[in-house]
Amino acid sequence: MTRQTVRVGGVPEHFNLPWHLAIGDGRFADVGIDVEWIDFPGGTGAIMAALESGEIDMATPLTEGVVTAIANGNPSTLVSIWVDSPLLWGVHVAGTSSAASISDVGGQRYAISRFGSGSELMSRVMAEENGWTVTDDSWVVVGGLDGALTALPNGEAEVFLWNMSMTQPHVDDGTFKRVGVFPTPWPSFAVAASNSFVAANPGVAETVTEVALARAGELELDDGAAALVAERYGLEVRGALEWMTQVEWTSPGTALDQDMIEAVTNRMRQLGRID
């Protein structure tokens, strides 16, 4: 019997490790589905564009990114929250910068992966909370972490927000300096699916999500998980252990929190990112 293929996209980070483990363990095959994983180093903006174009069927974008994209007309559906815990955004400057705290980076240029990405949206949230003004000249599109590793040392931008555990090796080697941490005020990652996929495959997105979340729950209880994370993502074991104590995946079958979605929507509207 031919199994259905579902193309799923997300950032190449440890938050998505359960998908790779579930694929390798044959968990999706057990329910008659082949999941094909596609990495998007460019982040949520690139992910939502791929959902809209039909390049992928499902994805794990940042919560603020998917809510903003859907509100602005992206033909996708929010299926579930993927990670309940907030994302800890490291606030980075070049290793040679004199900045020593978040208060030192007001009014400077932000390196972002692309517009609509978490690096842009959370930079706006941080600027608003600190009373800083942003203009069209505040943004430098660099395509992702690799681009920022060039842009900040070269003086093309001054500030870069990115998942702090994934940037730790670059802080350790002096390319970046971390001047603070800015957590999201809501769950960090969600699961989304294109409307066309949902319409053509009733219930499949929910089934795929529940299988992945069940594998995530097993990973949380695995004593060897930190070593696995460190090996696969080039981190120190101590950093992986710290991350494992912070991350909390959603339980399978958990209903969407409509109040949370409304809060994210209202915040993005206040920031001018939702029409």
C-alpha cells in the first residue's frame, strides 16, 4: 500500500529534533505516512513563504511569525503549538563591540533573516519595550545566522537576535558578544499547514502533529537526550543540558489557546506588522 508523503519544513535546530527521530524510528510510517523533512536556515519568514507557494505542506514556524503571516493573508492554518516554553532570544553584537547590555543597542541597525521572521518581529518587540524608534533604515536583511556571522563583524549591522543556544559556539569563539537575553512573551514554536493541504487531507495534519509531539515527550524523559542534542547540533553538552531544562514541548491533543493567539495578534498589530 502506498503511503502518503507529507513535506514538513522548519529551522535546522534542536527544537525540531523530535521530527527527525520520529522519521528515523518509523513512527509516521506506522500510521501510513511518509514525512519528508526540509530545513529552512532562513527562519520563519522563509518557512511561511514556502507554505504559501506550496513548496511544503506543514511546518514548525515561530508562533509570532505564523500568526502574523496568516493575519496578513498567508493561506495557512495554525494546527497546534509545538513548543510551549518561550524562546530565549540572545541579543548579539559583534565580538569587538563596546556594547555591554541591551540598553546600549537602542537606535542601531538590526540584522534580520528576512521580513516576517522572528528575528525581525522580536527585534520590534524589544525596541517597543525599551521605547526605541525603528525606521526603514533599522533593518539589514542577512538571510539567517550565517549572514549575521558576516554582517556584524563587518559593520553592516550592529544587533542580531537569534536563539541563544544555537549562537553559543559563536559567542565562545568571539565572533559575537551576547549583551542580554530577550524571551518571547508567548509559546515559541507552532505547527502550521497550508490551507490547500488541510482541505485535501482532512485530519492528516493533526495525525502528523500528534505523532511528532509524542516523540518529543519521549525525548524530554530521555537521560541521553542532552548528549544527542550536543552531538547533532555542534553544542557543548553543558549547553545542551541547560537547554533541555528550559524546553517544554506541547502535549499531544492540546487545544489551541485562543487568548494567547489573540494576545500575539494584538501585539503584532500594535507594532504595525498586521494590517
